Amino acid sequence: MKADLLKPGDDIRIISPSRSMSIIAEEQIRLAQERLEAMGLTVSYAKNCMETDDFFSSSIQARIDDLHEAFLDSSVKGILTTIGGYNCNQLLRSLNYSIIASNPKRLCGYSDITALSNAVFAKTGLISYSGPHFSTFAIKYGNDYTVDYFKRMLMENQSIRIQPAEYWSDDAWFLDQENRSFQTNNGPYIINEGQAEGTLIGGNLCTLNLLQGTSYMPSLKDAIVFIEDDYESQPVTFDRDLQSLIHQPGFEDVKGLVIGRFQHSSNMTRNLLAKIISSKAELANIPVIGDLDFGHTSPMFTFPIGGRAIIAANGKDLSLTISE
């Protein structure tokens, strides 16, 4: 199940199912709203999106109310999360999934929102999107790639062959917009060769793993699994988190693995990642590709959780195509 495409004039609701918008600078809120309005969208804000507590979030009930209201409001066509965090999985048991299924909207966010997006797909079959937060649209420079893929995925009906960004950044843009550090993008690379097509699931690995053993975990049957992690994930923790995913019932039916770019402070290298992948016998016969433009570096492409992915990785030829 997929919601209608967003189009100019549509209202996109900003919600904070993880951390509160109160941690975002007013100037950045303004910039993000202006960027969305430049696409022709109208921006509205959930009534509790600025509430905050000791965990820089708001109560479970406040967040549930905002999410239900966004789906129930017929004037709202899309839902964009403010930012990530640590506690989005608190909401899963309290959500009314029949409200979501009966009022499909295009929901987008990444990082901690992985728990919500994959749970929604598992419970309702509704495709949601791993892509920029509302706060991501406040990036002044080097953000055109992110905006372009967001528009192509949420506002256009097409399959997309993913192309690498020209450059990427892992700097604290939210602290200093004018003095940025960009690097040439060497593009994705093949770790294991092969071809595969399947249902796209995943997102942030350590957050996806929070769903293990629950009814909120999507089926791994015929899946192409997208995973990434942030600076808190070192090679040893990425290794064990990946192993935990591999131990899930049905992993033997996974068709391919796509890995997003690591942040510098994760200390992951291509050599270390290759050793981790080669140590997993379960991955030996499926295609695995790395250094894709999604995760906690910038820019990023948007991909559909519950959509389709096709990998072709042979020799020097590598392609990744996604569609709803």
C-alpha cells in the first residue's frame, strides 16, 4: 500500500516522534520551512512538536496524539519527522495502526525513525520513506542532492537508478553553516558480487534491531536490507549488531545487503568492513554493496521502506534501482 504522491499545495505535517523540535535553532526551523515551501508544499506543525522533557522529547501520549492527528487530518498529505533520537520505539505498542492503514500518508524520516517506519510497514503494509528529517532541510550548502531525491521519491512516480553524490560531508553543519568541509565522493563499491531483487526494508541498524522478536519487525523473506549506523557504532558494535540481524528467523531468505556510508568517528574502513562481511557465512552468496549515500552523512537519497530494490553488482559494474 502506498499513499498518494505529494504535489504542490499539499500540507506536510511536522511531528516529533523522537526528540523535540525545541532543540532546533529558530533560524534552522525557518530555513527548513522555506526550503519545503520552495517545493510548493505548505508546512504545518503538530501541537506537541516543541514539548520537551528530561530526555529532550515529550510524553508518549503527546507524541501518539500528534501522529494520530496527522494521519486523521484529511488536509495533511505528508508527514515529516523533526529529527532522530533514541526513543521512537516507545510509541509502537500505543499506535492505532488501523488509523494509519485507513488514512495512508507519506511518512519520511531516518535514524531513530527506522523503528516507526518499519513497524508501520510490518503492521499495515504501508510504504514509508527513509530520508531527510525536517531539520535536514535547514542545511544551506551541499543539500541539493538530498532535496532532489526527496522530490523524486515523494513527488514523482518513477523507478530511480541511484547515482552517487559528487561530494559528501560529515561536519557539524548545524553549528556552523558557513565553514563546511566537503570530500569528493568515490562512490559505492562491491563487497560481494551478485544480482538480486526484493522488498526493501531497513534503515539504521541498531534501531532496526530493537524490533527483533516483536510483531513490529518486517518479514525478511525476499528482502533487500538497507543498513547504516552513526558515529556511536564502532566496527566491533557494527559487527555484533549485524550478526544479531543475521540470527533472525528468515534471514536465509534475504536477497541482498546495502550499506550506507559510515561517519569518520565510527573508525570503520573498507578493509575492516570487508573483513566483517567475509566473516559471515550467511552473506557469502548474496550481493553486498557499501558506501551508499544514506545514513548520518550528508547528502542522502530517500528510499521506500516496503518498496522494491534491484541490485546488479558484477566486476566493475554496479547499479542500484529503487521504486515503490
